[in-house]
Amino acid sequence: METIAQIRAALGPAAPRFAAALDGAPLAEVPAVVERWRRIATDTVAAVERGRAMAEYDARGKVPPGEWVDRTERVRADAERLRTGY
């Protein structure tokens, strides 16, 4: 990503947070703020691409290649703990 517009587009719903971070940053810190958000945008785009690839496998009834650990029960337990406060 080479422009502010590209970063903003890649961030989607988080774009207003990027704009706020830029607006609130002292001028000397603007390059660091842009670089931080560029990394976030790049990671977001990569995650979306991985999710789409996994959805394609799922649509074909196949398991994506690689080693997978089922963490369903852990996620459910964490969610329950957050809901109940325990």
C-alpha cells in the first residue's frame, strides 16, 4: 500500500480510527502512525484472503491443507466465562 487512500480502503470500517489517529498525531509522529496503520491494513487484507480461501475449501466440503487444532471448546469456554464474569 502506497497511499493514504489505499490504506483507508483496506481498513474498511476501521478507516475512521485511522483518520482520527492521523488527525491527533503531532506532525513528527505522522510517518510512524501511517506505518503502523499500513501494517494493520496489510494484515487485514491478508486475513481476508485467507478467510476467502478457507471458505472455498468449506464450500467444496474439503478441509484446507495443513495441520489444524480444534479450539471450539476453548472458545466456547472463554465466551461463557466472559458472559458470566467467571
